[in-house]
Amino acid sequence: MRGRVPAAPVWMLIATIAMIAVTTARVPATSALTVTAKSRAVAPGEIVVLTIAGASTAPRARVFGRELRAFPGDAGAWTVLVGIDLDVKPGKYTVTIEAGADKASHLLAVAAKQFRTRTLKVDEAYVNPSAASQLRAADEAKLIAAIWEESAKVPLWTGPFIRPVAEPANSAFGTRSVFNGQPRSAHGGADFPSPAGTPVKSPNGGTVMLARELYYSGNTVIIDHGMGVLSFFGHLSAMTVSRGDRVETGQVVGRVGATGRVTGPHLHWTLRVSGARVDPLALLALLGRE
């Protein structure tokens, strides 16, 4: 005759309940963050605007080995600007986002982009500079590289970005340049064929980080708009601001010229977003008015 199975001891029941409680506690909570994206395209030289909702604290984002800053957007959301540098290879990259205990991610499927080549004839001194000029240019490159990293941690701009000159750009961002038959680095900005003397307006508010003559770009003004967004204007005939000046949207910062390595009068506008070389026209399309 089979006997009855004895009831489990009370201590065993308590241990089992405790194990269930511990297991349940280890299940991660569902993130409250939602991420939406806006861009002209996802390719080298483009900007992706991420909107993060549901964050109780300022989110921290990271991609391409760099930390990206978030700033308050509309309706309690946060905004992150992702710059895709010219040298980023096609592929899938994940933007990781954290806000307190909440985590989220956004996948960037970077597509290949073909850039055209342009052939230009310039003063030979700018193609094969002297030893002294090479040292000068190297020192200036270090100075500019440091400025890219000095951006204010808050937005210095208000409202939409505007065009610095009325004329449309005639030189595509990312164009591969050949000077006097010698290949050089990709064109990291946009050129606007404005007449000499045309006023150059600040595309938005910011702080002047540099206003001086440089070897390759001639008379140059760099404006920090904050949050890793900086404008670089080159080849100016005159500069009307000084380092440390605060400027507002539309304020004249210089005049179009033909100083430095040029083939004629025009405005060169380089834009950096969190260290990435991006097309200024992408900024106007996403955060400005064309």
C-alpha cells in the first residue's frame, strides 16, 4: 500500500518563494524612452536629428566613438544631433542612449555615397608650400582642431538657422579636389559664388572663437553655436568681429573675398557637428530655412 507523500517542509516553501522573488527582480524593466529620427539621408556628410521622449533626466548618447550632447526640445522631449563624418564607411552603427535607468538605441544604416571630383588651378605656393609655410599651416591646423572641441555645452542659437549669403552653393560638399594636377583632401564645406564684398551673416547665435588670417583659408571666422555645432567661414576680404564676440542670427561677421587658396571670390562655409564634417546645407534643411 502506497503511503501519502509527505508535505514539503515549511522552510522549503519559503526558500522557493524567495528564489522566485529574486528571479523576478532580475528581469529588466521596459524602457520608457522612445526615439524618432529625421534626416535628408543617412550617409557620409549628413546630419540625423534624434528626438528622445520619456526621459526624466538629460539623455547621454554615443556613436562613432563619440559622446553626443542632448538638449531640451519641444513638448518635454530631448534632441540629439548626430553628424556622420565624411570618412564614415557604409554599414550599420548603433546610437546607444541612456537616461537614468532607462536605455534605448537607434540603428543608423549608413549608405555609400559617391562624391564627384573637381580640378582647379591655384597659386603654386598653396600646392607645394615652402617649409616655413608648411610649419605655419600645421600650427594653424592644431589650433582649429582644438577649437572644434571647445564648443559650449548649451545651445547658443535660437530659432532656425539661416543662409550666410543669398547665392546658392555651387560646389558640392565632399567633392574630391585636384589642385594643379595633384589630388588633395576632400572638400569639407560648401562654396557660395558671391560677389566680392558681399556681407556674410552669422547663420545663428553664437560666440566667435577665431577671427584671423590663416594660410589656406585666408581671412577666417569661426563661430561656436554650442552643443558641438560650429561654423567656419573662409576666404573673407574683411572680418567685422573679433574673438570672444557674441553674435546674433543675421549679424554681419565679414565680407566675401578671395584670400588664401582660391580661384576667385566666394564664401566657403564649413560646418562641424560633434566633431563630424557635415554639409551645411543639411543643417539648413533640418534646422533652418533655405
